[in-house]
Amino acid sequence: MSTATFQIWRGERGSGKFVDYTTEYEAGMVVLDVVHRIQAAQANDMAVRWNCKAGKCGSCSAEINGKPRLMCMTRLNQLDLTQAVTVEPMKTFPHVKDLVTDVSWNYEVKKKIQKFTPRKPDAPDGTWRVQQADVDRPQEFRKCIECFLCQDVCHVLRDHNLHDKFIGPRFLIHTAQLEMNPIDAGDRLKALKDDYNIGYCNITKCCTKVCPEEIKITDNAIIPLKERVVDEFYDPLGGLFKVFR
Amino acid sequence: MADYPVHEYDVLVIGAGGAGLRAAIESSAAGAKTGVVTKSLLGKAHTVMAEGGMAAAMGNVDERDNWRVHFADTMRGGQYLNNCRMAELHAQEAPARVKELEAWGAIFDRTKDGRILQRNFGGHRYPRLAHVGDRTGLEMIRTLQDHGIHQGIEVHAEHTILTLLKDGGRCVGAFGYDREKGRFHLFHAKAVVLATGGIGRAFQVTSNSWEYTADGQALAYQAGAALLDMEFVQFHPTGMVWPPSVKGILVTEGVRGEGGVLRNKEGKRFMFDDIPENYRSQTADTPEEGWRYTQGDKSARRPPELLTRDHVARCINREVRAGRGSPHGGVFLDIAWIKEKLPNAAEHIKKKLPSMYHQFKQLADLDITQEPMEIGPTTHYMMGGVQVDGDTQMSAVPGLFAAGECAAGLHGANRLGGNSLSDLLVFGKRAGEYAAKFAKENSAGKINSAEVEAAAKRAVEPFERGAAGENPFAVQHELQEMMQKLVGIVRVENEMQDALSEIPKLQARAARAGIGGNREYNTGWHTALDLDNLLAISEIVAIAGIERKESRGAHFRDDYPDKSAEWGKYNLKITKGPDGKPSVERMPVCPLTDEMKKCIEEQK
């Protein structure tokens, strides 16, 4: 058994500091195991969120050596343990305590997005006929586990603090899955332009890089949505076509 | 009474997994002001971990399927200890509940003709599980969550309930705290729905998260409701066994549904060695026939890997005990072998089982399209729970309802895979409907402030003892180790008696649990407060386990290895006796109607 040092952010509501913890570790462990071991033996009152421990619930988001990641899916053998490993809370959301942040803004944003609105069913029993090929794309977006790491890394939110204007990558893919669902009849293009401010995204793809579900957020969701907004509102030829339609 | 924030509701739902959210949606749709309390953030409950799918006899893939077959399968799987009325309602109503999810935005995998695709699963005669790859639970919880927030349900995220409040015999609310600030909250409600899930944290190797500390079962028991079938704890046959830190994490039955096979270290498919008599006529004779079944050949019968979970778990246990296990104490689950049968097997596996591929790649450095997985049994599901009326889901306490895993009845002695997600929907809806009805018919009850003050006083005691008190994490770990060893997958009388004598010692230590720091997001404090429920229910599991002197379904006793016809007539019902101790009673199983008997006969 070997030992490693972890520097974990301790403190409440913005104030705090890294505290060093040295602990033993074994092969196959992930960062969340180490945090739990420290919590059980050295720091009973340490705040950390977790649930499934298998990369499916998106609760244990944090910044490990400065990189936004899920603690449960970061294996120790991916880290340089000859140096202290830093673990700190996500920076884009208000700090609560230790590794826990207040992510409630995300839940408020979702409420503002027009809900799923089904078209008329295809069959008399109230069901729809939809081909698998037509739902592959929205299914990709529905893999999202709402860990909010993409929100954490998005510079529009992280550096420019435009939480009141921009919905962030998580909710752009949420909007995309609704827009691309063949059963949905809603239209969110105007809202994408005016309320969700998709224009703020300048496709640096940071969100795609940190997505633990490997959803191609920028290429498969944001860019196609941007194109549709452009077609709808900024295409002079298309506008003319609509007049005569 | 101190000045706690008071939240007034018609219906209060405790728990925000599939059952809780479905109940809240129904109650709110019926016009009842509905609040939901959840220990975690919204959308993180254990439902999210469900992989394989939800069972509903829609007959989209095999038109021979209908509710009668589903009913018979559920009863056979439960070894006929099920509440047959619940099994009937479940089989009849599940298809409508699944279709409803699609109308709320869920996107299921499709058949070639564009309908909802269904897959094979253990104990189900026909392909019956509506699914989305191997992340069906996520699809379900997200759909309910997104539908619910647009319907005016109020969610109290990261709140824990300490006690239910009563006015005379009736449940009139609940008292608890928010995890973030550690403040107490009073929930005043005309009806309360428990949807708190299972008890997995009582065991060491479990697929359950920290939340599953038997809260609903314990709250109901303390409030005077009866518990049923508490000896039946399901050990899922396939959990990860390596690396140690992920031991217990679930590997979906879907792997076997897609053609995965179980082998011991000698490379032998040992499941063919032991096929129970009542399943023999439905089980494949050869590996070839089993393979054809998984690929949709309607003339083939299911491979023995798809027998019920209790049986598969015991066979794996037998191989390991006989020294034929894998290097880390499990057996091999092999899906990679299908490359002998399919040209593009690796891609096919990744498409059908994406999160399993991901999970093993990331956590165990193993590519399941190339190598077999090592797996072993893991504590997964509690068949027992709060005794409820099959139609309304109301417990013996008026105004107190329960649905989903924390309620008992549907699954009897063993739950079939896929019947849990459909259970959540069918009985979540019913609980919400009847709770709203109860709230309409009854005025708000009176809060007993002495009851509230006592709970508040008790809850802050760990701070008075401070960090010098017992470490709450250590007490929990010791309980888990003890239960795993003494009341686990194979049980004997004297070991369970040992467990019963250990529990009071742990209870004494839990009463001395202490914690430093303050009340803000203090996970040590939360763990200390969860101990009471976990210990009370662990004791009841052991008591029920000792009482049932036979082996049936998930309850396997080395000292009584056979099923007894006499014991097949009873469920065990446990209530809090006048002396404050659990009192056990044999309750005759729910009688089958003639129609039900016919359904079962048809499928023999």
C-alpha cells in the first residue's frame, strides 16, 4: 500500500483554503474513494456530494488538479501522485461548503425552456411511429447526466458571469434534444436567439472536452442550432422565400 | 414550539426517484398542492442507475405477450408470495404508463416499424423491457423530472426527514432538516407518500448509493405501519468485483439479455448444471438454442443465464465457494464471445451496452468487447417494505402512503428485472392519485409540537458529544460488514442470532455518535442521523430471516435449504409491539381469484 497527498478545499461560502491530507491508496481507486476515506477517518464534517459512484448521476463534479471532472470516474493512475493532487469545488457556481456548490441556478434555467410539446399521435392508440435513425441524435443529448461540468467550464458563465443572459451548454443540448425529437412540435428558435442567447457561444468547444458522457455538445448540438437560428432570422434569401411561400 | 419554517401541502412526497416523482405528478395533476422532499439534488435518485428497462406487456416485439403472461411471470418469479392484486394491476397498467412517458418526452429505442423496442430479461417469457440502451433509468427520471417541474411541483432538494408527525392515528406531516444549512423544517400535509427506496446501505457490497438507509421503512414502522416480507433482500447476480473500490457497482442483466454468458475459471458455462424444475420447460437445452433466443428467434427458449436473479446469484456463489471462481472472487461474464456469431460484434456491443462499455473501460481498464468481465453478487433491492393496500397504496396508518421499493407486495420473494421501473410508474401514479383524493376528503391535521421538539432535540445531540463521540462512519461500516457476513446471500440460524446480538451494541454506539464542526452541509452529522433507521431495519431483516425456516426466492437458508409448502402460505408481517420491540406475525398470502389461477395455469 502506498500513500499520496491530497489538497482539498475546505471552507464555507467563498472563504477557505487547501488543506493537506495524506492517505493510503490501493490499485483501482478513484478520487472519490480517497475523498471518502479522508472524510471517514480524518474529516467527518467534510462536505461532498455523491450518489451512484459509477458516472451515471452527475453529482460528484469537482476540479481535480484544476480540471473539471467527476471524482468517481477519475482513477488515481491517471494522476501524478508524486505531487499533491488538488481537489476543489466548481468555480462557476456559488460556493456552499468544501466541495459543494449551489447549482440551483441550473434548475431555474430549465424551467424557463419551453417544455416538450408532442404533436398529434400517429396511431389510434395514442403512440407514435419513429425510426431509430431519427432519434439517434436526440438520444445522444439525452445521455446528459446533469453534472454541470460543461456549465462550469463555459467561459461565458465562468469568466463573464452572464448567468442571467446565457443558458449555457447543458441547456443548449437540452433545447437541441427537444428541437430534434421527431415527436415534439414546439418551436424554440426565437427564444434561442433572444432569450437563451445562443449567440454568446463562440464555439471554443471547452464544454465538449469536459463532458464525461462524451456528448459532442458543440458539433452536434450548438452548431446545428446556430445554423437554424441563422436560417430563420438572418438569411435574406430565405426570408424572401418565406414571404412568397 | 420553536419558530421553524412551515411548508403547507395537500400532499407531501418523500423521495424523488421514479415513484416519488410519478406520485407527485399525479397528485399535482389532480389539483393537490404537492411538495417533494429529496435527500439529494433533483434527478440524482437511485432510479438513475437502473439500466435494463421497464417491463410492460405491450407486445411490440412478440405479439404473444399480454398482461396475463406478465402477471404469471411476476408471480412465478416471486414464488407466489406476491400481493396478487398488485401483480395484476402492475401487469395491466404498465403498458399505459410506458406510453405516457413517451408522450412526456422520453425517447425509447425503436423497433423496425417505429414502435417502442422491447428486450429480453430474466424471468420474462417474451421480450418485454422498453429501454434506452442501458440507461433506461436516466431516461425515466429525466422525463419525470422535466415533466414535473412544469407542473408546479415544489421540490425541496437536499432535505432529510427525521420523523413523521401524527394527529391521533393519522399521518399529518413530517419534520426534517435541510442539508445545506442544517435548519429544521416542518412539513404540514394532509397526506404523505413515502417513496424513499431501499436499504442497500445496510450491506457492505451494494449497488445502492449513500441515500438508501431504509428511511421510508423505518419512518413508517415508527409511525405504526406494518412491514412485510422483510427477509427478502435481492442480491443481484452481477456486480463488479474488481477493482475493490467499485465492488458492488451494477452490471446490467441486459448483458445477458444481449447474449452474454457466465463461465467459471475452467471456462465452463455452469448455468446449464442447475435448472429449477418450474423453469425447465422454458429453458434452452443447448447453448445454441439460448443464443437464438437472445437474437429474437421466437421458437427458441431462454438460456439459463436468464433465470431469475435469486437462482443465478446462488449458482455464482456455489462456483466461487467450490474454488471455481475468477481471480478476484467472482465468475466471468462474457459478451465478447459473440464475435464468433456477429460480424461487427464490437460495434454492436457498444451500441447496445454503451454505459457498460464505458464503466468497465474507465473503472477497470477493461474492454468488454474483447475480454470477459469479472462479476459477483451485490446487494441490490429490497422486496420487503411498507405493507400497503394494493389499489390505493395506503398503509395501515391513515394518510400515509408508500410506493416503489419502500413498499412491499408486488415482488413477493424475488423481483424480476425490469419490474422495478414499471412498479415505480404504476404504483407511484396510484399513490399520488389516492393521496390527492385523501387530501381532498380530509382537513389538515393538528401538529403535535412536543413530537417536533423531541425530534429536534435528539437530532442535535451528536454536536453536544462533539468529535470525541463515536465516529458515525465507523459505526455504519461495522454494521455493513456484519450484515454482509451474517445476514447475506446464504443464511443460517446461529449467524442471524449473532447479528441480533450485535445490533444492540451498535445501537448503543450510534447513540454515542458525535460530530465536530457546525450544522452547514455536515455529512458526518447526516451519517449519524441516518444510523437509527439503518439499525432498526437491519434488526427487522434479521428477525424475519430467522423466522422464515425455509429457502424461497431471495431468502436462502443453509440450515433449511428446501422450499416448504407450509411456509408458502404466509407472508411475515412486522409491527412495532407495545414493548417498542418488533413483533412478528404470520399473515396468509393474498388469495388468487379464479381468473388469476387461470393466468398461471395457462403459462405452466
